[in-house]
Amino acid sequence: MSLTKYKEKRHFNETPEPDRSEGESVGSLRFVVQRHDATRLHYDFRLEMDGVLKSWAVPKGPSLDPHDKRLAMMVEDHPFSYRTFEGVIPKGNYGAGIVEIWDEGTYTAEEEVDNKKAEKLLLNELEKGEIKFTLHGKKLKGSWALVKTHGMGENAWLLIKHNDQYAVEGYNSEDHISPDSKINKERSVKKKAQPPPKVKTDSEIPEAAVKSPMPQDIRPMLATAINEPFDDDKWIFELKWDGYRALASIKNGKVNLYSRNGISFEYFKPIYDALENNDFDAIIDGEIVAVNQKGIPKFQLLQEYRSGNSGILEYHVFDIIYYYGYDLTKVPLIQRKELLKKVMNWNETIIYSDHIAGNGVDFFEEVKRMGLEGIMAKLSDSQYYPGKRTTDWLKIKTGKRQEAIICGYTEPKGSRKYFGSLILGAYNDHGKLEWVGSSGGGFNDKSLEEIYDKLNPLKQQKSPFANIPGLPKANWVKPLLVCEIAFSEWTREGMMRHPVFLGLRQDKSPKQVIKEDEKPAIKTIKDAEKNLKTKAMKNDNSSSSDETIIVSNIQLKLSHLDKIFWPDDKISKGDLIDYYRAMHSFILPHLKNRPQSQHRYPNGINGMSFYQKNMTDAPDWAETISIKSDSTGETVHYLVCNNEATLVYMANLACIEIHPWNSRIGSLDNPDWIVLDIDPGEKNSFEQVIETSLVIKSILDKAKAPGFPKTSGATGMHIYVPMGAKYSYEQGRDFAHIIAELAQAQLPDFTTTIRNTKLRGDKIYIDYLQNSKGQTLASAYSVRPKRGAMVSTPLLWKEVKPGLSPSDFTIKNVPARVKKTCDLFKEVLGKGIELEKCLKLLGQ
């Protein structure tokens, strides 16, 4: 044993940490897990061996889920007496911050031997790089392993829970904190000390707002379904999210999140945590969705969230109806949205639901191509009518959906178990329950059993319908369960054609389920004549700003070339296309054979944008690749940009940003590069970004790994390291993680590797998590949707110095620059580093 490194790092006249070991345990070996809020919050996992505590820093904390393989970085031995240490390490000392005990207890070797033999066995396993043990703690129990990794650094291990009776799914250490936690209390104090909300004076409240106490049990305003989109300058258009409608009230720091029926969504804890970052009283309206790793909302993921699915929760907020002592329901919608955007603290969980004005038809077509549920149309000056369904808000679905009540089921046939079809109903305009069809599609063995188990206790002899459908062998149930159904159209008889079960709806009561007979959109617009004229004009394919060109022997029709995409700079869509044509020989090598994620801005940089990955409507000549999603199992048809024609085609789709994968067809699991994304906060200067970049360069220099910088085209920098497709994404990401941690340790005052924006504070985020399969960043030479039409531009390291500005590089000057510099990113596509050698050099 040796405590030399431990003592070298500490000044015991300043820190309360123990300066020596005090014996060792009698009987069973001890373990402790300490929660440590230092530069970043992490957990320290310590096992008693050979009279000291062998120690590992576990950034995310231990997990009882066997699927989680937690990174554990081995650190210096600690004295045995450290196992009882709790306290504050003063600022300026190594590890400054609060230390508290999260869990403690005894542990044994997995092999059943006496204590002396167990310790010898464990030390032998430590030497070999795989320790197997059983924990007997208050929180951590059962069989575990610490496994040394290969290719991730000398001190990198993985902490893994074995699958036994103590294993659980979806475990998060932060959900199991003592209410007396000093760390949490300190963070709460800091949170309360945050600046007051951005708008709080009466003079900044909209004129139509009414002073009022916060209302209780308010219900959301509802929309009327129509069957087609329209254009009208008096209307705004939003995405229709495929999730749970939810109101959130924030009062005296306490958050309440509930459904349209008043049911609490308390199990959506990440949303509660994110909303607590707003220190003012308010009621907001939005939609909870769960997205897959590609960012696509999936209703099924939301349904399964409580059972530990891999969906990521997001709360898309589109309205605010109470704020800072004022009732906003009589304030025009557009003013409410302006206030909402200004006052909320937005992050990756709480997201402002943006809109476009006037252009509903084109927006609907784009949403339809994306495969999303539909759009919302709202009168821009509409008031908020709680609990009422009006024609001031309209919903237009790309495919037909209907909420339905399960009223019974038919007997199964053949090899099918449990039931054949669900008998479905909905209430008509007269409040009577009527049959709307039966659905036998959309189930698997698991869902058949789960739904049958819910229906069985609800069995009854009498049909819930006034007019009994003539269905053979019908089993009737109490009409209490609500589900979501997709279908193709309504029949003349009022039945859903081709109904497919999508899932149960826990957020709606049966009485709220009405048959949504769609009304023609034209009847909901006051100036119908103007709209019809607009549509007639749109049917005329000719346009003064359209042009047909030949590129790569392919005829391309370009449209709306004079449409202004950058209003402040008077830069048009045609200018964007001209830039990419001028730059095609430089950018195409970085796009070749890579799936593309397209970031499209059909109305320019101030309008609504969206990502499109699934290109099912690409022209026949365009190359695509079909990739099965690891998270959803669905097949996505990605566009591949291998020639100038495809590049121009993408730009014509208003794809301002070009987002290629880090890996190519043929080696999709092995990236050609890793990237460190230096992402500043609002209060960071670009000089700090430059300093961070140069520190990362010094670390890469020590590892003898080439790094290639480029401006992000916004406020940050990207540093690429060539990998030559020789390593997995996980290996590349782990290497990027090590670099990021080393850089952050050198610049603790203004950098962080914490992803959570609430915990990050006003610091530069060194993002290493972009290095995952399917994750993308703006390509070298990609234009960005920022003022000035800035370009993500490769640099020489000698250019990375004070005085550099991202705004120096735009679509107006980058083509001339690259003619002089040539492609400074060419070597990113080279043979790549030798990872093992780099890690060894970093460990010296």
C-alpha cells in the first residue's frame, strides 16, 4: 500500500481530510460510496484492500441496472479512515467542494472464502484487472464487477452490476439522495440566489393582462380538427406533437405537472427538475413527448417511459396563461408567445415550441415529409379559452388519428391468444356512445397479454352502446380505457377504415373522447376568397424566381431563389445555392458516402426549422442508404451526398446546414474522426473559447495526436482528431472524454464537462458526447443559420489566437479564402491516430 500520491495532493493544514490511515476493519471488509460536489458532481467508489481504500471516481454514480456500464477512473489510494469522512474541502485545495456519504457497508469476494483469503484473492483480481465482489450496503447490494478496459487509458475501469435479485431497470443514483444532503441544500441556496426573472415589472406585462391570483385546476384550450392546411397571414402554425398535453404550474418554487384531465404527471421527474430552474409563478401549456436517439417523437416510447424505456423526455411549451400575478388569457396569442420565449429558462428538456406565420400549406408538406403527426393552426390574436374547444385553434393531421374508448373485444382465432379485435367507441355530438370500428392490428404478444389483463376485470354482460353492433362472440367491458388509433379514413357508415392500435392513453378520461368529424378548412377562414385566390396562384408552376439547371448531367428545378433567408444581410436562397456550388469540390470529400441529417429552414433563419433524416421522397437519381435504427428498430432512408447535384438538391430544400455522419458506408460503426465541441455559454468570451482550444491542442500534442480546428460557424469551435475508421464509436468517445476532462482540469474556472445546462452554469461546455453513431455536427464549410451567414471554417493553428472571430468567415469570403489555403481539413480524412500509443503518452 502507498499513500504517497494522496499526501502529495493535499495540504493538511488547510483541508479537514484525514492525513493518515487509522488501522483497518476487524471482520468483514468495508466499502463506501461518497458523493462529491467538486469541479463537477461525481461519486467516489472505495473498497478496502491491504489497509487502504482502493478508489475509483464514477462520474454518473453506481447503477443497479445491469445494462449500465459505468465508467470508473481509478485514482490514488485513500487512507482507511477516509471511509467516514464527510465535510467541505476548502476552495483552492485539491478536490474542493462538499463530500457526503451516499452509501456504505461491507463487501466480500464473490468466491466464498474467509476474510484473509478473500482480501488476497481480491488483490490478485485487482492486479489482473477484473474484480468480482458482493456488496452488503444500504443502497448497493448483490453481485458486482470492476473490469479494467483496454484502449481507454491506464486508469479506466467499468463498474457493472450483475443480474441478480437486487438488479433493477432504469436506475439513477441521483434519485436516491438523502433529504438531509448538504450538497443539495447548498445547491438550493445557490439556486435561490440566482437573478430574478427577466421580466417582472408591471410596465413589461402585456396591456391586456389582468392582475389576478393564480387560478386552480385550469384546463387547457382545445382545438378543432380540420382536413387540410391553408395559408393566411392572420394565422401562425406550430408542430403538432405526438405526446401528452400537459399544463405546468410553478408557484413558490414548486412545480405541478398535470394532464388535460387534471391527472398528475409526477413520474416525469426530469421535466419537474428542469422546470424548477424558473423562479417565478406561472402556468404554461405544452406537450410532453419522448424522442428516440434520432430526435423523433414516438408515442410508444412515452407510454413505456415508466418501465424504463430509452426514450428522452422533452416538454415542448407553446403558451403561457399566467405569469407573475397576471392572468394572460385575454392577451393575444402572439404576445403571450413573445413573453413566454423571453421569460422561461430553456434547456434540452424544456423547449420553446416555435411557429411560422402565414404559410401553412408548405409547412404542412414539410411536416408530412418528416413523418410527423401534423400541424396546429392558431389565430395570432386569439385569446386563451380554458377547457373550451374553439375554431381559433385548429389541428391538421398528416395521417388520421382518433382517440377511442375500448368497449369490448372479440374472441381470438387461430394461434392468436387473448383476443381478436378491440371494439371501439366514441361519443357523438349528442353525448351518446357509438361504435366507430374494431381494431386487430398494432399488437404483439406482450401487448395482447397486457391489454387483456386490464380488460378482464372490466367485463360486463351488457353492451355499453345504445345501438348494439352485430359482432360475433363480443365480450363487453366497462367503457373506461382510452386508446389511440391510426386509420386511413372514415367510411360512409362512420367507421374507421384500416384502424391500427397505437397505445393506451393515460392522460384522457372516456368522457373527453369525441368523434372528430373533420370540417373543411375553408369554412374556418374569414377571408375564404383571398385564400382561394392564393391557392390558385400556387397552382401556377411558373415563378420569376424559379430556374432549371443541369448539374452532373442531372436536370434540377430550383425554386424561390429570391426568397430572403438572412433578412438582416439581404442574403437569399439563391445566394446559398451559389455558395455550395462554388464550394462543392472542397465540401464533397467530407460528405462522401456518409448518411446526411438535413437541417432545413424553408422560411429562412428566422422561421421554423426541422431536421429530416428519412428521405423516402428523394428523386430516383439521388443515392440513399437504408439503416435500421438501433433504438427504434425502424428503417431510416438517409440521403448520401456524393456529387454536386445532390448538394444543390439539398440546398434547394432549404438545407442551410450540412450534417454528415462521422462514419462512412462500409464502416458505419467506426468513425473517421472524433470531435471536441467547445460550446460557450452566454457569458463566456470568444477569447476563452480560444484559450480552451489551445489547451486541448497542448493535450493532443502530448499524445502526439493531430488536431484540426474549425470555427463552429456560431459562437464556438470544433477540434477534429482523425481516427481512420480503426476504432469503435465507444473507443473514440472515451478518448474524447479523457481529453475533455484533462482540459477542464486545467481550466476549472470557466469550463465544464457537465451536459445538464442547469448544472453547467456560465461555463464553456467541452462536449465529447457528439461522438456517437448517428450524432452529427455541421460539416467543414457548412453554412450556419446565423446572422451574417457565417461558415464553419477550417483554420490553421496559428490563426487560433486573440482577435479571431467566427464572424470573419461568411459565404461572401470563404470561397476566395479556400482558393488560397486549399482544404485545411484534408488530413482529417487521413489514416488516423494510434489510440493505444496516444493513451500511453497521456499517462506518462
